[in-house]
Amino acid sequence: MGGVRGLLPLLLFFPPALAQGYAWIVVLGAAQYGGRPSPALERRLETALELYAKGLAPGIAVAGGRLPGDRFSEGEVGCRYLLERGVPGEALLCETQSRNTYENLLFLRPRLQGPVLLVTDAPHLPRALFLARLLGLEARGHPVPGPYPPGYWLREALYRLWLYLGLRPSPGGQALRAPPPGGAGPPDTPPRGP
């Protein structure tokens, strides 16, 4: 019951996106460990799967690059996870080069025609929506519930303040990868330099 009460303030700002008609469900990046989604990424992917199963959009876009030394990108791991759970390869868009939320959206933007539904942690969602709108995307959000520590909420509030003051993130390189034919999962390609 406490989890539901914790979501009530969010629902006032981000009502559940129950209507159909989104072009894409967009899962924003979160860590992966050795080719497996972190708990945060897995929660986002499971939420996206539920929304996809309800028919809210014909496809799921997963974003996220890799940290130095990682063999796999967040987007690659997320797409593989969704493929293994029955989402067809043609319904997936896998962005594998971005290093932050701004780049997640920037690198996906050329392929995100129409309204999109962003799926991310509840504390992260307001900033993600701000950035999506800054980039000209028609976006709504779906918060992933969870037991988020106060420090996460505070950090996200500070990031939003930074954006509201007019400071803007700057992108690095840009690349977009789609899963190969046959659903074998996205390619494992080296990251682009800054």
C-alpha cells in the first residue's frame, strides 16, 4: 500500500498513459552488467513489455551505450532481453552509443516519428520529458514505480534546475543500430569516441 501512496503525487503530474496511439515506447538507458540488465533496466524493460502487450505502441526503442571496458551496450542488452521475451526484431529499435539521457533521446530522434511514451524511473521522468520536449519530441511519460532513495529524487531535482536555468547538455558522437535479421540480437560494435 505504501508504494501506491508514493505514486499518487506522480500520478497527478504524469497520469498513466492508457490510450493507444504512440509510435514508440522508449526505454531510457540504465546499467547492464556483463550482458544482463541491472535491476533498474529490468524494471524499465518489464514495464515496457506490459505496455507493448496492451497495444500502446507497435514498437519499443531501447537506448543506452556502454561504459569504458564494457563488452555490451545498455541498448543491446535491453533489445536482447525483449527479443527473448517475444518482441519481434522488427518491432525493436536499439540505440547503442548514447552516454546520457539527452543522447538517448537525441540519437533516437531521427527514427521517432509521432508521439512517444517514455519509460523510466519515477524520479528521472520529469527531466526526461523536459529533454524530450527540448528536442522537439511529442512525448508523454510512464513512471516505473520503485523504492527510490531520497538522494535520487534530489539529484534529479538538481539536474532539472540546471536545465531550467538554461544550461544545456552537449552531445558526443551519434549512431543508431537496429537488430540484425533473424532476431539474433543487436550487433556488438565498438563505441564511438567523443
